[in-house]
Amino acid sequence: MRRYLTFLGDCFRLSLVGDWRYHAWMTALTGVALGGLYAYCHQLVHGLVTTGMTDQVSWGMYIANFTYLVGLAAAAAMLVIPVYVYRNLHLHDVVIFGELLAVSVILMCLLFVTVDLGRPDRFHHLLLRFNFPMSMLTWDVIALNGYLLLNLHICGYLIYCAYCGRKPTRAFYIPFVFVAIAWAVSIHTVTAFLYVGLGGRPFWNSAIIAPRFLASAFAAGPAFIILTLQVVRHFTRHKVSNNALFTLRRIVQVALLINVFLLLCEVFTEFYADTRHVASAQYLFLGLHGHHALVPWIWTAVAMNLVATTLFMLPASRALNTLNVACVLTIVAIWIEKGMGLIIPAFVPSPLGEIVEYQPTLHETLICLGIWAFGLLVYTILVRVSVPVLAGDVTYARRRSTHPRADAAGPAAHGAAALNNAPTP
Amino acid sequence: MPGDDSHPAPGGTPDGGVPVSRRGFLAQGAAATAGLAALAAAMSPLRHLKDGDLPSAEEFLQKHYHEMTPADKERALNRIREQVRRRHGVTPTVSDPPPMDGVEFVYGLNISRCIGCRKCVHACVAENNLSRAPEIQYIRVLEMEKGSIDVESANHHYDSDQVPRPDKWYMPVQCHQCADPPCVKVCPVGATWQEPDGITVIDYDWCIGCRYCEAACPYWARRFNFAEPTIPPGQLNPHIAYLSNRPRQKGVMEKCTFCLHRTRVGRLPACVEVCPTGSRKFGNVLDPNSEVHFILKHKRVFVLKADVGTLPRFFYYFDERGSRYHEPIAPGPESGPLPEGA
């Protein structure tokens, strides 16, 4: 127990130590996060009227970002499957960064749902009267929190073992790894079912939503990880082989192809049949009765998707610069497609045929940016702490030997020692 | 930069024994202070919170409607009475009328007669203490194109001084009190449910404001309080009930309750009472002598969006004879007698 507390203490100290770039980055993120908190406090006082949402379009940017981020959390599964199922060793050393990403992203998801609530002060009602299994939202609460706990356990256990300088016992984490793989698929499926289950919203009421969701998640997640790993490689001395990146590239290739194919299936079904069903899709892709707020967005997303898919298929994307461009395109394209492109059109036209467009407000945007900054902050800290610990620079044994009077000595010095071993730009 | 001063020189051996220097300590203190100040600034809008914005301990601990004992319920009603008196300056009568045995309410709307005057909309607003700003209305009257029942071609914002307009017909939509309500199914906290008399209600004190029910409703019957609802002084209807027209709070859902505070004690809903054309019919479908029973049995009846399968208790019907479309009120000499069965 004492050892565990020392571990937490050391992690905390490590998170405060870094060079000026680290501090500048963290300060900037903190600033944006506080900006979001400021806007949220406004929203608490005045209500959701500070957002662009209306009775017609009753979900907006919050739920759009939430939906996208659930997809991003898949990144972990896409690293875990090759390593633990197919014994791909290239990815073995980087799998933990996927899991840490899942932890931070799920935290962001939970925040996005919380800021969307009209009465966050009644959050405990969820515990007192949980409409399970009828409400898909309760399924999502279980799926997301379960995924968070699974990943926290896996990373926490591995990092703590490294801190204690002992080999992890397989029985304590391998079963959880496999449960987490299935669970990763479940968070997407359940989140998709949240929308698919609504008979009154034809745009969502389609069986293809869940598979599309998975395909786009398995493209955007690993694309994000490809970028992250290069950042980790650049700023720490953690070794990330190019082979690891290229394994992920193959995953994104396949996922993007499936995603584009499913998009084609959906567009064909909607537009060729041309039933009343098509109104929302028409609003999204072509505009409806002179309203076309989303049209430029979705075509940007489609174009980016196509360019990214082409780039990923070409051998050119074995060059890191091209690969990075393709990754950025994928991430942004899917953010548009799985965020605003999936949520907003379902509300336009309204069930009574009224067309009210949605325009996010400044407050709403600040809150979204704040949550993104907070998520990046958490992820940076997690990576910052785990790299030296996993490398064996910060261990309990070392701490005991350098500090016989553990808590009396200067606390930061130890972290600094670890850091000085760490950066290798 | 906290801890910077105790860094050993790069490349040097880590030396844990260096104590924190004064400068380092001051820098850490300044950083911590700046951080706290920024946090305080970020949270500063909270100072605008008013007394009523935060739940009192009693409200916070209040149980779900279904779990309240009679004593709990009494306390809740007293609290509501007190709050309304403080905020609106009138002492209301607060009740919680239970559903009656052997009663299932249904609603019939005669589209042959409705002229789209929107009197129902405004009577509903006044009766149910709906927010005037931001404006909330439970009833939406659609001006439909002749020959179409497609809501997408409907006009929601026609001028009700000009009605009825030629070649238009009017279709008011409100909560259909479905027998298989999707809004109830999706609520994560069970804050909304269907009562034995068929009315779907909301416990405004239990709703967490996630708006999933609003997304689920195929009839766009639910409304959210995006801001603190306002009712001008003197316009509050003081006869209020827990599950229907008591003043709502910011951040919760609300919806039509068939005026249960009236209908459960034998009166008609406000929209029925005010309708100048007699287009609106309401009653107990289980009573074979009721008007709605007769309508369902003998009239040409349909439900809106039958394809979504939610089994509405709100029926539209039309007259075979006596419609404003078929028989002019004062038939001119040139119009011959209508053939039988027109």
C-alpha cells in the first residue's frame, strides 16, 4: 500500500517536470481547458440556451464530438489485436500508448455527455434509478465506464509492475486484454445503437450505422496513434520502430476501404430509391429547400476521405511525410463525417417537416475546445509518466536507494533525474 | 517552472540531496498561485447563480415519484406551493390527482372542421403555464397542401388571422400519448412513464435533461427548457398539479399531459374547451357512450405516421358530410344538392 502511494506520488512529481516545451504545451492546454470551464460555468448559470441547440435540433456539437471520440477510443483495440492475437512484435512496445489514449479519450467522452446534460446536478439519479436494459443510454454508460476501467487496469498494472521492477503476472492482465478487445467493439456498437434504435429518425434508423461506425473508428483511431507515436518517439527516448507505424498503416488501409464502400452503399440506397426517407441525406449532401449549412462540410469530408484512401493505398505513404498527411486527412474527414455529419442531419427536417438549421455558438465551441484540451492534457501526462517508468528509470528500488528518508528529500530532483535521461530530440 | 532549480546539470549524476532552493520554492509558489487564480477566474460566472438555481437539500434528496410515500408527496407539494408563492406572488392550489379506474383517454381531431385558428395553442400555453420567453408551445398547427398529407410540404408559420385559406387544410399536432411510447423506452433514469389512463408524464424533479426522449419522439411532442422559463406577472394559472402544469425549471423536459389536472377530475382539456369549431373531441374510450368511442367506431379515422408503430391515442378523422370542404355554410343557388354519400 505504502509502495503504491509512493508510486502515485512519483507519478505526480514526474508530471510536473519537463523542459520548457513541455511546460509551454501544458500551460497552453491548461489555458484552453480553463476557457472551456469558464464557458461551461456560463452554461450552468444560463442554461443550454447558450448553445446553438433548439427543440428542433436538440443535439449538437457535444454529442457529435462524443460520437467521434467513442470511435477514437478504438485505437487501443487496433493495437492490441495484432499484438496479442497475431503476436505481431512490432507493436508490442507501443500498445500501452493506445491504451492510455483510450483512457483519456473515454474521459473526454464522459465530459462531453456531462456538459450536454440540462441538469448535471441530478447525475446521481442515474445511480438511483437506472433504466436498464430498456434505455440504450444506460448500456452506453456501462460500456464506456467498463472500457475505461479495463484500460485503466491494464495500463495501471503494467506501469506499476515496471515501477516495482517485477515482471507482470500474465493472469492479472492478459484476460483483461481480451475482454477489452470485445469491449472496444461493444462501445461502438452500443453507441451506434443509441441512434439506430430511434424509429422516428429515418436517417439513423438504418442497420449500416453500426458497421460504418466501426470501420471509420478503426481508420481514425490508428491514424491518430500513428501521429502520436511519432510525437512520443521525437520527444522521449522510447523506441518506436517504423515497422510499428507501417503495421498500423495497413490497418488504416483496410478500414478506410471498407468505410468508403459502406458510404457508397448508404448513398446508393438513399438516393436511388428516392423515397421520403431521403430528406435528411439530401439535406446533408445536397441541401434541402434552400438550406445547406452542412453541404460544404460533408463534401470536404468526402474529398478528404477519398484522398486519404488513395494516399494510403499508394506506396508513397511508406514515406512518413505522406503517411502523416494521409493520417491528418483521415482524422479530420472522420471527425466531420462521424460528428456533425452523423448527428445534425437526423434532426433536419424535424419529425414535423420543419427545417431549422444548427449553428454552434462561441460558448459551445469554447467548451468543446476545453474538453479537447483537457483530454490532451491528460494524455500528455499519462505518456510523460509512463515512458520513464516503463524504461525502468523511475522504480521503487531506485527511489529507496537514492532517498533513504524517502519523503524528506527534495521530491522534484528524482523526477528530474528521470527526465534528464529521457529527452532525445 | 516547478522543480527546475533543483535539476542537476544535464549529464550530471542525479543527486537527490539538493534541497529546494528559495528561488525554486518561490517559483513553485507563484505558479501554484497563478494556477489557482486562473481557476477562480474561470469559475467566476458561477457568482451569477441565483438562490433558486441550486437545488435545496430537500429537492436534492427528493425521491422519484414512484418511490414517494404519501408523506413525501405531501412535503413535495408543500415545497412547490411555497416556491410558486415566493416566485410568482400567488398561492396556488397544488394537487396530484390520480388516474381514474376504468379510464383510458383518447383524443379525436376532426380535420374536416379545423380552420387553423391556433386558439388551442394559446389556451394550452395559458392553462399549462408554458414559458412565454423563451416561447414553448405544445401544439403545432400545420397548414397542409390540399391533396397531400406529407408534413414536409406543410407551412408551420402561416398567419392565423388569414385562416382558413383556400386550398389548404389544417392539422394540429401535439403529444399523441402513444401506447408504445419510444420516449419512455429511451429515458435513462425513468423520469418519464405512461400512466394507467394512457397519459405519458414526466417527473420534472427527476429529469436529468439529456434530451434523448426529444430525439426519440416521432411527433416532435417534447420540449426542453433551454433557459429559465418565464411567465409574466399575473398570468400564472394557480391551479397546478405535480405531474402536469406546475411551473417547470431550467434544464428539464416537458410535454402535453392531456391537462391531467383537469381531465382527471372530469373536465375537458383546455384545447378542447377553447376550440371554436368543435374539431377537438376528448374522452374515455372504454366508455361505450362516450363521443370518442362513437368516433372511433363510426368515423373515417387515421393516425399520423402509422408506420412508426407507436400506437397513438390521438386520432384524426373526417366527416363524410358537413365538412367545411363539402358543404358551404350558405350554399349559393347555383350549387345543387350534394349526391348521397359525398
